[in-house]
Amino acid sequence: MKRALPIAAIWAALVALPWWLPLIGGYTALGSKVLIYAIATMSLNLLLGFTGGLSFGQAAYFGLGGYGAGMTLKYLAPSTPLAILIGTLAGGIAATLLGPLVMRRRGIYFAMITIAIGQLFYFVMVRWNEVTGGEDGLAGFARQDIHLGALVIPLSNLNFYYLVLLCFTVAVALMWALLQSPLGHTWVAIRENRRRLQFLGVRSERYVWAVFAIAGFITAFAGTLNALLFNFTSPQDLHWILSGNFVIMIVLGGMRSFFGPLLGVIIFVVAQDYLSSLTGNWMTFIGLIFVFIVLLFPRGVLGIFDRRTKVA
Amino acid sequence: MQLLLFNAFNGLIQGVFYALMALGLALILSLNSVINMAHGGFLVIGAYLAFTLNPYLGFWGALVAGPVLAAAIGLAVERGLIRPLYKRSDPLYSLLLTFGLALIIEDMTRTIWGAQGLPLEVPDIINSPVSDTYFFITGYRLFVIGITAAAAIGLYLLLRYTLLGVRIRAGTRDLETTAALGVNIYRLRALNFGFGCLFAGLAGVLAAGILGLTPPMGNSLIMPSFVAIIIGGVGSLFGAVLGGLIIGLAAGIVTTYYPAASEAVIYLMMLIVLVVRPRGLFGEEGLFE
């Protein structure tokens, strides 16, 4: 239980974030964004870092979650929990249905198919103008106050941050539990030696399907929160550029560690926020970050401290 | 009927660009084991350099210089950035690196040449319509088809009949054995990467003559090229070309009846192929399953 102390410290810092973040020039919505991206990247890391499946199209499920939530609020019912539920189901079911198409592929081909499949949803959202708002994105919806019986919780920026923190905590606990379970151990075994696992009679593709679907559900869940945070979602939320950003955030933090993606997200989102206020050429700097991390820090920030991990 | 022909022909031209892109991507994918996300970047480099050199070299000179310079930059990138990654067996890193390059190239293009679209002047001799009824069949479009066919046949002859081609094909099958037989596989992979970028640059110059130049043009052509490879079958260059033509044609035909679905249709076709024939139309068995 020697890990319990740092985790408690991190969590305490997150609870207190609305007080200390403005002191160093941040704002509460930035904290919400970091936690939302952390949910998405940590779930993607179940697939990428723990199972070894190079998914490069995860933004599709993130965006589907966002559109699901936004369209629920706009067309169906003014209910935040319902929006989160429907968005999560939309992205998760899409991932579950597409899983069989990718579960047998390895390495480079897995990556290529996930990239290409992701673009399908991008074009659906861009071209289905009347419903999705096309290129301009889906606007005209707002997160609604939460009604718990007689109790009404208004979702101000501050309260929404705490809702996100609650969701983050639940999602992290779930993912932690999954990795401790036999299922999680099978994922790691697939990463380490898939062929050997198959010789042992394990149908590894079913486990890849499972992790693809689970990562899809949790990423879509994060996507719904993202749409609610900005009361807006756009095709950029399911573009392959965002998929690539998710992957680099994971590698930046350290893809072999459970909390690595959280660290990567903090560094990346803050850097992006800062760079885009500083220069119009921030895309070049993000690109340079990619190149430098790949060439110099392939194990990520946490990997620097952990000598056991090797670059495969 | 006229409209259908018009759109189908437009789609075919689009498909020619996909095919050229897919050809280069497939070359690099099979021998270098790199998903070259920066392939669109090399297309843009070829196109913009041709645009810049056009006033000095004329269209014909630029048509040669653009792709050659794109290939030269590709060689430098391979030597400096991609070669260090070959020893890492995880394809993640080369994918991320070329992804970063794609962002850098698009942004730098915007900074150097501006975000506005630019036209590439095409000589009048080849730019006039061939007939009045079929006004959309301009000489330039036939020229594009001709050049692409020549390039594809040239590549085929190179791979089939030259020592270099034999080595590239051997390296694709079994890199270790090829190296053990005394082939310098580093040079082989570098050349192969250069060839891939040459095709990207060629696609860029040819596309610029029809679509004009914009910084994101490469990144919008790259995804359909992936689809072309998946549909045609990984490991088959012929499949990549055919896949590109098929999806271009399909997108063109769908434009006639239901324009909003013209992009989505190619991804739907890919899903159908993946369900019915996972290795693609001409893919090698086992490589992809």
C-alpha cells in the first residue's frame, strides 16, 4: 500500500484545484479539460500501453460521445445524466460493433485500420449538416442542472469541475480494478507474447475485442463530459489529429504506467494552451514535441525514473 | 447521364491521385514498415515547390523538379529521423514521428506560402477540352491519367526487372535474409522511402493543376489513400492502385445521387471489404489476418 499515499496526495490536490489553479494563471475549465482528457487517454492506454494495440482512431469514440450528449440535450430531453448515458452508449456501441474488424490485426495494420475507421464518423458529422451542424460544429445546447429528488445542483463551472472529478475518480477506480482482474492480466499477456498465449489456448482476439470495446465506452464517456464542458462539440473532436494527440499524450507521460497518461495530459494541454496564446505557429511546436519525444524520450516522463521499462 | 459521366470522370481523376498516394504509401509501408503520416506533407512539398519553380523552369521543368525535390527531402528525413527508429520494433514511434512531421509541414507551408489557395498554371496546349459534348475531359486530365499510368508501369518494370527492384521485393518478404545475403538494407530502405516520396510529390504537382494549392491538401488526400490500400490489399501495389481508382470512382458516382455521402461511402466500402474479405482484394494471405 505504499502507493496509497501519493494517490491520496494527488487526489487532494485535484479537490483543491479550483483554489490553487487561478493562483498560477490557470482557470477551472482548464482543470476540467485535463481530467476529461485524462479519462480518455487512460482508457486508450488500456489498449495501447497494456494490451499493445496501436489504436490511432480513438478520437472517433470521443467525438461520438460528444455528439451523442449534445444531440440528446438539443433534440431529446434537457437532462445532463441522460446526455452522458446516451453519448457513452453511442461511442461505446460503435466501438463494440467495430471491434471484430480490428481484433485480429497486429501492430502497423491495427493502427492503419483504426485510423481509417475513425474517419468514417468524421465525415458523417461534417456532412450531416441539418442535424450535426456540419463543419461549424454542434452548438445550441447547454448542460442542465442536476435534479436529485428535491435537491437541485446547478452546474456552474465550479460544480461541473467536481462532477468531472467524480467521473474521473469512478473511471480510474474502474480501470484500476480491470487491470487487477484476470482480464487485465490477460491483456498484459497479449502485449508480452500473443502467440504464446494462443498456444496456451487463449482466444486472444476476444480479449482484444473486449479492451477495444471497454476503451471505446470510457473514451466516449469522456467525450460526453467534453461536450458538456464547452456546451459545444465540433468535427475536430473526432478528427485523426486529436487521435494522434491522445497517443502522444500517453507516450509523453509514460505508456507503461497507469497514471502516465494523466501526467502527459497535464503537460500537453498546458503546453498547447500556452503555445497557442503565444504564437500562431503552435502547430509546428506541437509537431516538434512529437519528434523530440519519439527520438529522445520514448519512455515518457515517468519512464525516465523507471529503469525497468524498455523501448520495444 | 451527362451529369453522371461528369461526376464519374471527376471521381476517376480524384482516384488517380489516391492511387499515386497509395502507391507511395504502400511501398514505404511494406519495406520500411512505416505508416507514413507525413506522406501528405511530401505531396504538399512537391506541389508548392513546383509552384515556386514554375516561373523559372516552366511547367515541364516544375513537373520534374517538384517530385524530385520532394524525394530529396524525403531521403534527408529518412536518414535523419526515421532510420534511428528501425531498431525499435514497435511501429508506434515512426507513426508518431511522421505524424509530428505532418503537422510541422502543414504549418510551415501556411507560414511560407500563406493559407489562401494558389493556382498552378498549366500550359494551354494540354488544358483545352477535348470535345464540346464532354467538356469535362480536358487534355490536362487525360495527361494526368497518362503520367500516372506511365509512373505506375515504370515502377512495375523497376520492381520486376531491375536488380534494385528484386532487392526491394526480397526485402519486403524477408528483410533479415536479404541483409544476410549482403544487401545494404539501410540504403535499400532509404531509396525506397525516396521513391515513395517521389510518388507523393508527383501526385502533388498533378493535383495542384486541377485542385489548386492549399496547405491542408495533402492531409485530406492521405486518409482515402489508406482506404485504397486496405481495400486493394496490404502488400499488393496493384491492389493499392486499383483500390484508389475504385474509391475515387465510387465517390464520384455517389456525388451524382447523394452528394453528402460522397466521402462516407469510401469508408463504408472499406468496412464491407473488411467484413467480407479481410485481406483486401489482392492482399496476401496471412499478412493482414
